[in-house]
Amino acid sequence: MRFKLLIAFVEDSKTDAVLDAARDAGATGATVINNARGEGLNKKKTFFGLTLEVQRDVILLVVEEHLARSILETIEEVGEFDSEKGQGIALQLNIEDVVGVAHQIEELTKVVGDKL
């Protein structure tokens, strides 16, 4: 079984919705890193020297390769990444090898078999 790593940078207010939607789309788990920050095309506005920015979370998901694209599209839709600039981004990377998912492979085999 082959896997992909999905990385999503989302507004913290949307993290739970994105996690729920990713699970519904076939993800079997995730790691969330809180309190990330970043910059897009435009610098953040400041007010009396304080930066006005929305808090971000980084969501890491190791998913089966056949499910990766649909999960990625689900994350984009729920996170509203293309509806307005600065909402977030998501990407997928190939994973050469992974350990620690043996307990999930049996369930994933059923899910992937049904989808194919």
C-alpha cells in the first residue's frame, strides 16, 4: 500500500470542519500543529505596531494514495481556499516509506477496494 502526505494550512476557526470533512472523505487520522503564521502576496496589516492576523493551524494527514486527491479537494472546498485570498493552502507529497500505520491498513484495504 502506498501513501501520500497532505499538508493543509488553515484558519484555526476552520480546523475542526476540515478534519471532519477529511475523515468523511477517507482520512484515518491527522496531526494538528497549532499557532502557525505565514504571509501571502500581501504583508499583514498592523495597528499601532501589532500585527492583525488570523491564527493558522497546520494539518498533516498520511493518506492512502488512491484517496489523496479526493481528500485534498474536500479540504480545499471546506477550507474555502479558492473563494477568497488568504484562506489557506493544501498540498500533497509522495511518501517513500511509512511505519506506524499497520493497524490502519486492514481498514484502508476495505475502503480502497470499495472505491476502486
